[in-house]
Amino acid sequence: MPAQWTGEVLGEMHLNDISAQELAEKIGIHPKYLSAIMNGHREPKGAEEKVRAALDELIREKTE
């Protein structure tokens, strides 16, 4: 089962028109690996922090 934070991240992605492809590129991982993380199939250490940091950066870039 996916962690609570993944739903929050998906919501923020939707509200800010950020694709999974963009987020994966910003993190530096393959989009399919990001999908596995977001769907709860993979739980690498520090994933939440990395994903949230990349998402925050993308949001800042889009609002500038």
C-alpha cells in the first residue's frame, strides 16, 4: 500500500501541472522507478525527502 505522502505529492503535482516525467528527470531517476516508489512497490531510503525537494523546486521554477 502506498504511503500517505505519495498521495500528497500526486495532489501537488496535479495542482501545479507537473508530470511524473518532469519529476523523475528532476530527481534523476527513471520514470518507471518513480512510479514504483509512488505506488508503494519500492521504498528506498530518503525517497520522500528527495521527491518532495524535487517537487518543491519544480513548483518554484514554474512560478518564477
